[in-house]
Amino acid sequence: MAKDLEHGVDERTRLLHGSAVDRRLSAVQQRDDAASSVVKSHVTVEEQAMAGSTIGERLAYNDYTTIDWLHDLVDKPILHVKDSYRLRFIHSRKGIRHELFSLFDSASGWIAAALIGTLTACVAFLVDVAEATVSDWKLGYCTRNPLLNREACCEDKSPLLGIASEVGDQCAHFKVWSDGFAPSFAIYVAFALAFGVISSTATMFTKRSLPAASPGTEDKQQFGSPPEPVVGGKSMYMAAGSGIPEIKTILSGFVIPNFLDFKVLFVKAFGAVFAVATGMCLGKEGPFVHISTCVGYLVAKQFPKYRDNGRKMREILSAACASGLSVAFGAPIGGVLFSYEEISTYFPRKVLWRAFLCSLFAAMVLKTLNPTGTGKLVLFETNYGTSYSPVHYLIFVVLGVAGGIFGGVFCKCNFYWSKWFRGYAVIKNNPVFEVFLVVAATALLQYPNPLTREPGDIIIKNLLVDCRGDVSSSSWVCRQEARADGGWGYVGWLVHGTVAKLILTIITFGCKVPSGVIIPALDAGAFFGRLIGQWIGGISPGIFAMVGAAAFLAGVSRMTISLCVIMFELTGELEYVVPHMMAIMVAKWVADALGKEGVYDLAQSVLGHPFLDLDHSLGLVQRQNALVDRLVPPRQTMDEITVDVPKSNKVPRAVLRRKLAQLRRRGLMDAGLVLVQNDGMLQGYLAEAELDFGLEHLGALYADDAEVRLLGDAEEGDFDLGGFVDRTPVAVCAKAPMEYAVEMVGKLGLRQLVVTEEGTGRVVGVIIKKRLVAYLDGLKD
């Protein structure tokens, strides 16, 4: 087998480099280690190349397994893990003890949601307090208690509305490192570089290799430590980035082992503290979504109904995502909508209710813990007291256009930057060095500007300020806007802040540290909005900063409803919902005109994660006018995965062993065997993981030359695997439009789709989910 495997790998290497398309993709792969396993060649090219292969084909995304949403609902009496079997078993038992157990089972989803929200808020509290303290160490320290941040140290003052030097003057308890610009600058840079190295070094400890082939059932190993792989897969830094692209991949039905482990949770929280404290253009809001999902998985796996069922596990993970945004922004309703609009693929009403409860508990606990010291959930509370008039609608539209241009430019530039700059060997092989360079560039560009020197959330507070009453005397922004000479230097700092945030966010997003893009986008929009507000009389410039922040984030992320709700929960300004709606909608239209994919979709492409976006995918295939037969595998592959069951309904054990070995050599953990009889008529489908379980565990009771029953009623003494066979696999005609395949796989969550011949009904192919995703990726190029 070793010689066959070696020959198969050599053959695969020769074939992959045999076409111009694959040579171009190979060059991209060499520039980006994170996307090294992505093969986006057209299926017909693969068919031609694999026609003479002795081991069949190896598809793109072979590092990932998938779950089958549909079949996680139905009976599987041997493994006892499917939801329908579990419910019938529980409710069929009589007695008080079983009644109580049934009641607990029914309430376990609500219990899990409440626990997830509570624990997520506790983790967020620790991260918020630690990050605020560590970040302030770049400027000085609290003489009363070095572990206190500047706000807590100067609780009787208003330090957050001034620049660093003024804070030291206003608060006797907070001691700045130096009164001179050069020494302060040097200390600031030194601390920032140290924090960046700490964060990126911690992230390196979460490097994992995805298995490309694995024995055992993937439903029970989908998040935990996988068994020894037969073929190695690509490498990932599990705690790097925001985690949102990976979570979208998981919630769409794919499996990324180890991504939600406790170690990743700890490193993500620890790394986020120091990454945000560097002052880089990143935020902890995206990492909070990953953290909440880790908490959700760790809690849910304590309940058998979630641990043993991939579909139900993803339901609770969707609810957990809501608590991440709830604690990040103090926006419980926005968190629920964010999970629905941006993250989840499958979001029925039951998930909505549990997400609501999870987000509610997260908000309640966070408000009680009070990490900001204000006693309020609202992070950037404003009270402008003035309303807008219809003439201002034009300004809101302008902000929307600017936000769309910003988002479109950012997404494209960040995508090409990731491919180009991170393609250099010195950067690709030394992620910590890249972080060092980015931190140095950020500190050099941001420290001279009094407005960009602060952490990202403080920047937004400063730019949203309403310059009326007593606040104007303590706010550097208000004092600059009150100058009689027009404050052209201040205007220059606003322009500098907008441009610097765009450039620095482009080069920062994707670094190997925990990081999100939400706060930097809000910062850039607030800078631009405040700049526009300088020339609009009769209304506070903070209003335009607020609307501009929403517009810029909409252009980057393409969020709409959830973002609008998050903004009024962030600021408490319900009156400005209409301006937010206008700016967000215009920003999305303009950004979509420049490029259909938002930042998280492009990040999935860069990282090489599979994802089936149903709406976008339908648009792609509708322009192709293709039929399902386009995705029929090569003949050699079909020979390998087809089992012609004789009339006895039994197959020699050696045949199934050989078929299983062929599937493993191809590295497809979620493929299987299609069972046919009577000249190719479909009789069932046997998944690889279940075939392996049956042969290795149940087969230990039988002789090696025993025949295995796959169909029909078992008799006493039979080696029966019929309980593992899906007798009703979903099938589609080969001449059906491609839209049918996309709809069925996307909406039903199928892992495979059998293709039958028109007229005869004979099996001619099997489309697994990864084959369809790889085909759709080819249409995007």
C-alpha cells in the first residue's frame, strides 16, 4: 500500500502541474502558506487530467470533512446518535426519573445558552480590564495601583477626552513616563513592539495541521483532537485573526478540528489583550466572536445531545456567536442579528430564541461586572439634543458613498497585500517578524497625531463628543474646533487619521495575532465624518462622525440590519436610525459595485476555507446555464466508489476493505460508497467513516473471509452493516439545471448528492459537497 500511495502522490503531483491553470494556482500557493491546500481548477480539467490515474481524483478542500444536516435528524440505530432516535428513546421510558430526565433534555438548550452567555461575559470582563490596563502602560502608570487603567486611576477626572500629556497634567495619580515628546515616543514604541511580540509568539503555539484523511467517525471528532491522519493536511494558526471566516466555515457544515479547543480560547483571549494594547489597527470584537464560540462548544459538549450530533452542535454555536458581539459592543439585540445576518448558514426560529437568551445573559452579566466603570452597557453614549433636517440627507448619502469606496478599496487592497507581501519567504516563515514590522509602522504613523495615539475605542469616544457645555473645556477635540483661526492643523490631523487608518488596517488585517477589523473601520469612518462635519453648520459634527463610522464599517463588512441596530445600541441615539439606514445602504451598494465579496468572504478565500454562500452561488451558476452532469466525477473515481451488490445482498469483506483503502488514499474523509443493483440502479449510500467503524469494530467478531450484508433483512449470524446504509440518499437527474444541485446541497445541508441518468435512473455519479464548492470557486476566478 505504501508503494501505491507513493505512486499515487507522484501521479497527483504530475497531474496537478500538467495544466496551465494548475501551474498558475501553484504559484499562488507558494506565495501563501495558509492557502496551500486550495485547488480551484475547473472540474472538467480535472476529469481530463485524472482519466488515466490509478487512484482516482483528489479534490480541493480534502483537508476538511463535512456533516450532513439532513441525516443528523434521522434514525441510525447502531450508533444511537441521531436526533430522532434520541427523542424516541427518551420519551418512550416511563417513570418519574425518566420524566425528569426528559424535562432536563428539553430544557438543556436553554440551560446551555444561559451558561454560554454568562461565561462569555466573564471572559470578556477579564479581557476588557486587562487590555485597558496594559494599553495604558505605553503612556504611563497609576501611582495608586499599577494594575489600574488610566480611567480607573483618574475616576474623579475626565482623562479620556484629552491627549496623553494632558492626562498626566489633569490626573495626579496617573504618572506619564516623560514630559518630553522624544522620550515618550521611544517608550511608546518600545512597549508596543514588546506587546506585539508577546501576542504573536503566543499565537504561534496554536499552529495545527488539518488531517487530510482520518479513520473514525468525524461527528465525534469534529472539534476535538483528531486521530492520526493517513495523509497530512495544511497548517493553520488557530488563534490568529478574528476567527469569523473559520466560524462561518464550521457553521456551514464543514469541520476544522481543534479550532474551538480550550487552548485556542485561552491563547485567543491572552493574545487579544496584548494585540489591542499595541495600538495596531485592529480590535477585539472579532476575537470575542471566536471566544464566545469556543465557550459555546466547551459548554455544549457536556450535553450528549449536542456532543454527538453535528447539526445540533452548530445550532448552539450559532447562538453562542450572538453573545460575542453582545459583550464586545454592549449590543445584545445587534449580536443576535449579527449571528443571523453575517455568521450562520442554518438559523431556524429555535436558534433565534436561544441566541436571544444567550445574548441576554451575556449583557446582564457584563453590566453587573461593569468593566468600563460607567455602570452602563452603552459604550459610546451620546446625547446630541439636536435633530437633523432633510437637507442633511445629502450629507448622509455622501458619507455612504465614501464608506462604500473605503470598503471596496480596503477589501481589494488587503486581498492583494495578503497575496503579495505575505508571499515573501522571510514574511511567510516568520510571522512574528511581520507583526514586529507592522507595530513599528503603526507606532511611527499614529503617535505624532494626538487623535490616533489612543486605543481604537477611545478614538471613537473622542470623535463622537458633542462640544457643548462643560465637556468642551476638557476635550482636546472641542478646544480645537473652538479656535478662532479655523484650526487647519486640526483638520490636517483628521485627514491624516482617515488615511492612516485605511493604510494601516490594510497591512494589519491578516497578521498572525488575534485581531478584528470592526473597530479600525469605525475609527476611519468617525475621522472622515468629523472632517465633513467641520463645514456643516447648525448641527454637531459628532453626528456625522457617528454616521460615517457606520458607513465605513458597512463598506468593509457588508452588514446592514445588524449594523444599524448595533450603532444605536452603541450610542443610545435611537433618533438617528434613519441616517444610519441611509448611509449603510448606500455604502453597501457602492462597495458591492466595486466587489461583491466583503472582508470575511475574501479572508476565507485567502485562508483557503471552503464555504457555500447560497445566494452568491446561485448567481454564479445562473450565468453559466450548466447542467448537473458537469460535476459527474471521472470514470476511475466512480469505479472506486461504486459497489455492485449481488442478489444475495452480501459483498465479500475484502472488497469493502479495498474500497476503503482507495478512499483513504484519495484523502477524502467524508466520501463514501454508492450501492447499486440491477444494472446500476441506486440502492443506498454507505459513508466512509461508518464503513470503517463497521469493518474495524463490528468486524472483529467475524472471520476475515466473511461476507458482509449491506441490503435486505439480516439473518442470525450475518455480518450486517445494513444499519449503516442510507437507503434513501437524495438523488438528482444528470440533466437537471446546476441550480438544483446548489439549492439542494445549500438548503438541505447535504454531504453528498447522487446523480442518476435521464430516462433509465442508473447511477452515473456522486457529487460531494467539496466538489460543488470547488466548482463554484472556479466560477469566481
